[in-house]
Amino acid sequence: MDLKLSGSTAFVSGSTQGIGYAVAERCAAEGATVILNGRDQERTAAAAQRLLASRPGSRVSAAAADCSNSDQVAELLDRLGEVDILVNNVGHFDVAPFATISDDEWVRYFQVNTLSGVRLARGLLPGMLDRGRGRIIFIGTESSVDVPADMIHYGASKAAALACANGLAKLTRGTDVTVNTVLGGPTYSDGVARAVEQIAATQSIAPEELAESLVRDASLLERFISPDEIANLVAFLASPLSSAINGAALRAEGGVLPTIV
């Protein structure tokens, strides 16, 4: 299927690996000009070179910035120019007891998981509205709907981002600009893979065996989701073919959430 992304420019925050990189690669494969982002200039440039090697002829560039830092985002926005597709992917998660999380840690989670998307949307949405077309996609999580007891800080910050996306969609009335959220589930990203490998080593079992046991009973898929599976949905939402979908939270969580949600 031709998603008709040729001629468009996509910026994907936090895209040096994992879901963000998979989204960037999928958009590049569909003909979009892609801008990768990460906090470290060298690492971001390396990711761009890796994507160019896997997709020869693609139009790929790197734009390093810490999206949790307002000054760096302001400088980034000055460099970006016209962006047709904004994918708010950058995020941070961890498991921790509620009573141990300090105020500073709470603020850090909201800076990364909520305000990064707010800053980028505030900078790029006006141009999309002026042109009458564009896409903003938040990479969300099932944990924003069904908040885990040991990830309250994470779930709350992602729930705020979900609410923000819903409100932003209401600003697009009468245009071909849409704002949607993808609610992902347990995904075998680079960070998760490293954690599984470390735990498996301490338990002297194969990483594949541990990965299967972690999600077997929690998901209808009975396996981790791959970053590419999330990227496929994001690329569709970035496409003109998704023009009737706006203000939605689309589930790609493998059946972790109850069907009534």
C-alpha cells in the first residue's frame, strides 16, 4: 500500500533506537524526508547513517537536542523549518515504589514524557494549521489508561500527554491537520531487550525464555510487540489515508487492556 508520504517531512523525537527509529525507518521507506533526534549529536548522526545504509536513497538528517530542555527545543525549532509530521516519541520509564519517588523525579518524568511533546507541538502546530495540513502523533502507552502500581509516575506523565493530544485535536477543526495517540503495550525495544538480557544472565536462563514468561499471561498476543508493529500504525496515521481519524487513542497494545476500554 502506498501511504503517500513522498514530499512530506517527518520529525521523530527520541529516534536513535527502538520505536522511534522504527517509525523513522518506516516513514523513510514510504518516501518521507526524515529528521532523526536524540540528545547526543554523535549518536544521532550515527543513527541517521545507519538508516541511510538500510534505506539507500532516503532523505535523512540528524537534529540533536534534549527535548526535555526548553532552551534546546527552542533552538531546535529554529533549525527544523517546515515539518508536516511530528511524532512525539521521546520518553522515559522505570519501575519504582511510589513512596521512593522524589519531587525532582516526578518533575523529570513530566519534563520528558509530557512537556517534550507540548513544546514541539507548540512550535510546529501553528505552521500546520496555516498550511491546512499536517499530522501530530503521540507515542503513548497502555500504562496511561491502566496505571501500574509500581509505575505511577510514568503512567501519570503519559496520561497527561494523552490528555494534551486530545485537546490539541480540537484546535484542528476544519483543517486536514490531525492529532492522535498510539497506545502501545509491552514492546521489545532496545532498552527492554537490554534489561531482559541482564536479568536473564543473573537467572542463568535464555533471554528469549524470560521474555516469553514476562508477557505470556498479560497479553492476548502472549509475546512482546516489536517496534516495527508500532511503527506500521504510526506510519498509517502519518499518511493522508488516515484523514478521518482525529483526536483518537488507537490501541496497539497486544490485548493488555480490557476490551471495554
